[in-house]
Amino acid sequence: MVRKIEGGPDVLFIDRHLIHEVTSPVAFLGLKSRGIGVLYPNRTFATADHNTPTINQHLPVADPLSANQLKALETNSNEYGISHWGLGHQKNGIVHVVGPEYGITQPGATIVCGDSHTSTHGAFGAIAFGIGTSEVEMVLATQCIMQPKPKKMRINVNGKLGKGVTPKDVALFIISQLTTSGATGYFVEYAGDVFENMSMEGRMTVCNLSIEMGARGGMIAPDETTIDYVKGREFSPKGEAWDKALAYYKTLKSDADAVFDKELTFDGSKIEPMITYGTNPGMGMGISQDIPDAAHVEGGAATYEKSLTYMGFSEGEHMIGKKVDFVFVGSCTNGRIEDFRAFTSLVKGKHKADDVTVWLVPGSHIVESQIKEEGLLDILTEAGFVLRQPGCSACLAMNDDKVPAGKYAVSTSNRNFEGRQGPGSRTMLASPLVAAAAAVTGKVTDPRTLIEELV
Amino acid sequence: MVSSLKMLTHHSTTHNSPFTTHIKNMAYDKFNILKSTAVPLPIENVDTDQIIPARFLKATERVGFGDNLFRDWRYNPDNTPKTDFVLNNPTYSGKILVGGKNFGSGSSREHAAWAIYDYGFRAVVSSFFADIFRNNCLNIGVLPVQVSPEFAEKIFTAIHADPKTELEINLPAQTITLLSTGEKETFDISPYKKDNMINGFDDIDYLQSIKGEIEEFAANLPL
């Protein structure tokens, strides 16, 4: 913290700033109109992801508006001396996937990006959150932003997760309990053995979804799992600097007597594979449950009814057995290697259902390479699936990966808002395993019924 | 809670306004007292994907976003207006948008706040705002006014009964008044942000004014 303003926000120094093509161009225009430069260009990293095609990336981008935005990111980055990982660059990929992969994400660092899912990086014990374009401009110009101090919440999940229950299910469960606004105004720390036993990929999935219950950020205290992941990555500290960093990382945990404004505890063994049935991520439930009645849901009945009408669902219906037209595996939520391992483990030896379109989109080139090197691609190909190229893709459908109006998608992404995956699209959020079960059956299917040994 | 944040010695500075010394860029119109009719949107959890869908985020300049405000609620796929949406109902107009609980959730896209400003709204009233959206509004000159759920309900009822009902938002006094009945509520805003909005300042003006302090701070940090 650089400075605290009495009765106002704090001035926070930002260690690492990530930018992408959609929320940065107007910030650069702002710098130009003010006649100021970028204060610390080596603290900002640019990657193109929101607007990129996921096939034929070697060809020119067909949509002139998208091409223009990608070009603007490149031009601005070059002009101000910012590392730019554009389309075709080996390090290009989803900002919240490549940041950790290359060691830009460090425990204890303050990290911001003009993207609400910046909360992902909290998985490393970083203070990471999404910002608007005005703030992107602030960080470029001064490496600082001005933020009011958030309240603190701790969410404990203990116990052994059941068969087929993934980090995504844990997150969707928590959000379903808190609602889509239940953590607004808070920074959340996730604690308990469920998170302690989770891989970094899983922790990133959980922290990524913090924003979906309104939390600005989520974090998990760094431990050996974190340190093993961070060590040796390209932008991680090396040599003496690493020893110093390591000592610092080990100090990054809440005091034993830390007091939280709110503390919640859940039993992990009670969580089942989750699916959403409505138009915000809080409208989720165990896949075997029935869609709740408005009377049992917090909030206004009119809003609830509007949501179900949009989805074409009714109160009391089963989700299992509902028709699925599209399946999307990818995004900053579930576009990492573990997600593709899980998907592949279920579809192995089975075949893609004929009437389902399946988009498998890795979060980065590293993930793409891992899928190939681990032999997953062969299994996927055998089962009738095609692997696309890295990008945000159908998560927000800024590129051509759009779900048509009225069609149903089971998606491993983060938002089921109206039209999120294309105008009129209907999204059911779920884990890679639930996505896999839908991909081979063409219906909402409980993955636990499909295979004995799940990852 | 995990924290790496350190505190610097507070440097004393001289200010014209309580907070800033610099010449201003006038990023947006100053906000003082706003008296206007209001447009009611009593839907909860209005997310920023509804306020401005992603496919309209491809611009590299801040122009034309108001045309696509609430695009998919406002227009049919063939671009004809949806007559049942409030922005297409000539009965309702004004510079104040009154939304349901948890307004502005989801994506951090500042384009949502730009679209609201560009369309002509200067204030959004709700019983609850999403954090990033609220911050974005404050940064671009749209005043988020958080009222109690009861007062929000009174506003909706009053506008429903008489669409010409006016609201008065007095930023210096931090009050919102339903002029038809005189009912009034106070709202919160930090003294710093209030000063910014009244004067048309923004955070970069302030941060530029303490640049020396920032550089001194950065000199002691690893990358």
C-alpha cells in the first residue's frame, strides 16, 4: 500500500498487471490524450485471448473488428515496451492460464487485469482482482489503483469429496449456497482440507469463480503445492532471489487468531456433481436434484420466473435427461490440463453423441502440448472429438464459437447469463466430467453412472 | 488474511481540493444536484452481459456504446425494438436508472458503465450494487446511489403510479428524495470519490500528483 486516504480508498501498488485486447485499447487512448506514458512497462504483460479464433490461427483474423482490436493490442504494447503475446506467439493463451504457467503469478503479489476472473491468481496466495478500463489506465500510468478496503470472509470446506466431484463442483456448490451476490464486498479465503488437498489447477478453478458470488477476489494460503508449481517457471525468481522469495511465501498465511467478518463451513462429503439450471451462477444444484420452486429461492419470484422462462425450464423438473446441443470445455475456469484429463478419462472408449457439437478449447499452448504429449489427443480423436486452439472461445462468444439461439450448452465456463454464449443461448454450467457425460450421451447425465473409476 | 501490503510514511501535500492539486482533464461532467424523472428496471441480478453484450465490446474507442445498452432486452434479433422493454416505452424517461438488487454483477467490462453514461443516464439507483460495476461507475462519472430495499420499493411504486415522478439526487448532501412525497434517504460515498465527482476529477489526476511517492515505494520492491 502506497498511501491510505482518510475516509477514502487506499492507494495500492500493483506488482503484476495483465492486459488483453478488449479492455485495454481505451486505456491506451487515455494515456495518449493525457500525454503520459507507461510508468513500469516491465510490470505489464499482454496476451490476446477474448477475441481470437480457435481454429486456423495461422490465417488472418476474418472479422475486421476483432482483427483491429488484436492489432491495437500489438501496436500499443510495442509502442510502450510491454511484452506482447499475440495470436500465433508460443506463449499466447488465456490471460489467467498463461499468467501462472509462466510464473508471472507469484504468491503475495498484487495482480490486476481488466477482467473479473483475475481472482484466479488468488490460488497462489496473491492479491488478485478484476478492474475496469479506467483502472487499467491508472496502472499503466502510475502502477497504482485506488481501492476501498474489502471485508474478509473465510470459507472452510472439510471432508472427503465424493466420486466424480471436482473443484468446479465445490465452487458451484459454494456459490449456490451464497447466491450470486453473497460475497459482494468481500475478499474470500478458502481454507480446509478440501483445498489443502487440491492441485493448483483445482485451486485456480475455485478462486476463479469467486467473482460469481460477488467476491472481488478469493485466495488460498500458499503451501508446498504452490511452491512446487511456482518454482523454476520463466518469470519466477531464480537463485538468491528465489531463496528470498521462498522465505517470504512461507509467511503468507492468516494468523491463527485472524478474525473474519464472516466465516462459513461446509461438509465436502455432501457435495455432488453440480449443474446450473438458471441464468446466474448461483442458480446451481446437485445434478440429481429437481429445479427448486420459486418459494424456496431467495430473491424475487418475478426474476426467478424470468430466468426459468429464458432457459425453457419449469419448477420441479429433473435436470438429468435434458437434451444437450453443445458442450464446451475450456475457459479460464476449466481450460487447464487437469480438466482435459478428467474429460478424457470419462469419454475413453466411448463415442461422441451424434447430435452434439463439442468444442474442446485448451487455455494455452502449454495445455495443448500436454494434451498431445500425454496421449489424451489420441483417445479424444478415437472417441470422435476435435481439439481446437487456445482462447476464451465460447465462454463469452466474442469470436465465432457461438451457441445458437434456443440451443442448450453444457459448459465448463463461468457464466450462464442470458446470451452469454451467443444471443439466445442457454447455458448449464458444470464440471469437465459432467460435460464429458453430456458429450457422449447428448443429455444431462450424472457422470457417476458412466464409469467406475473416476479421476 | 494473506497480505504483502506495506505502508509508506504519509507525505504531507498541499491541496486546493481536499485531495488533489493537479490541473484536471475533465474526464466527465461534474455532478452536483440531479433532478430528473427515472427509468425503472425492477429486475434483480442485472449482469453486465445484459447491459452490454460481449459482441459489442470490439471497439477500440469509447464511442457508440449507448446504442447497444441492454441490446438483447431492447431489440429483437432482426433489430426491431422490443416494445415491452422499458427503454422502448416513451412513458419512461430521465437521467436516472433505477435497477433491482445486485445491479451490475458479472464481467468487469467498463463498457457497461460507458453504455449507461453514453445513453444519457447520470445516476443508477439500486438497493445493492456489484463491486466492480460500482467502482467503474464512480470512475467515469455515473453516480451509483445505494438505497434501502424499502426505499427502492417506494421509488418503483411511485414511478409505477406516476411516470412523471421526479427524484432529486443531491451529491453534496448525499441525499436522494422522492419529490412526489418528500421522502428522503441518505446514501454513502467516500469523501474522496464525492470530491472527484463534484469537481469532475479522476483517480489518475490524484495518482499523478503523488508520483514521486509511488516511485520511491517501487524502488524498494522486487519485480
